[in-house]
Amino acid sequence: MINVICTSNFNELDSIKDGILRLGYKFKHKPIVEIEFIDLSTESQNLIIESNVCIFQSKNAITHAKTYRDLFDKNKDYYAVGLFTAKSVKESIQVNCKYPKNNYSSEDLIKEYKLNTMEGKKVVIMRGEGGLKIIRESLKKKNIVNEVIAYKRIINKNIINSKDFDANSINVIISMSQDALKSLCEKNDELIKNRNTILIVPNERFISEKIKIFKKIHTLKSSEFKREILDIIRNTE
């Protein structure tokens, strides 16, 4: 038997859950990271209006931007760190949004579109509290760069406990958030070590010494999360 525990919220989660249940396996959704959106100040709204380049670092940032749709006009250049964030930008504010086509990261976005050569722009970066500052650091020497904090992450360390791990099953953890994975490993390291537990993460950037407590680690190779995750789980037994 396979016992799947998903620690994150992401696109296609409901469809993946249905696929796992159809296979006859157990599924638990235990989101470790909760998102609390932050009302944008008048100053932040003005920064968005005055910008000519807007960069979204996560899907949560664009989810919140729907509330302020009128601030985002079609005269700006829009960028996103990943495919699903870019899709959300297009759906939410009806503008085209560029994103790195292969590996989804701030570094890949900068490299693919040569953002570090951009000059004389007013750039606004929509991100979460405590998010990466790589994009800002790359652009600030030649441009006016401002960051707008759209949300903060709240870690629920106790949402997963020993009852969620099945001693008689292969436990498959799906974690699409580094914050969620870090909290999971810190709180449940002994359980993970002592159970037959494998991990599914979106890319190689998640790999570190701290997560080598899992029996096996799978990294996703494409943006087709549903198909790939179901294939991994189907071939686990």
C-alpha cells in the first residue's frame, strides 16, 4: 500500500489527488505553509502604477494582485519565475508574461532574458515576505528597483504528526515548497528515517544534506506535474 502526504498547495493538486485515489492509494493533504495576504499601501500601489517592468516571484504574488487588477496595464513588460506563475498573470490581468522555459528560478529568468543588462527602467518586484532578493540585486545598479511584499508565509509545524505516517505502507511525500520541506524534516526527521518514506520535489534546487533522510528522492523533470507525479507513485511499489 502507498500512503501519499502532500505538504503544499499547487496547480493540478485536486486532479493529482483524484488520480492517486483511483489507483487505490491513500492521500492526505497537509499544507505546512499557510499564506496570509498583505493589503497594499498607497505607496506600494503607486510604485506599481509608475513601473514599466513588473516581475512576479511566485503564484501567490499574482493571486493577490487580482485584487488590484487596475494597477497593472498592458504597457508594462511582465516576467515571472515559473510557468504556472506566468499562466496566472495572463489569466488574472490579461497580459503576456515571459518566464524561463526550462529550469524555473530567479537565476534562470535573469539569464534567459538578460535582465542584468536592462537599463533605465522602473522595476517593481512582487514577492512574499522573506523571499529571494536575487532579482533585485541583479537589476538595482542600472535601474530603479522596488519590491512590493504581497504576502507572508505562516508555518504550521504541527499539522503533520506520527499518525500521518503509515508504518505498514510506503509513505510518499510531495513537497513543492522549500519552506514546507524544511519544516517537515526538522519536525519529523526520526519518523522519516524510521518509516519507508520517499520524497517528490519539483527540481534539483531542493536537494540538500538535510533531506537525505528519505529512502529515495525524485525530482520532477518537466512542468507536466500530474503525469510525472502519478507515474512515480504508480511505479513505487
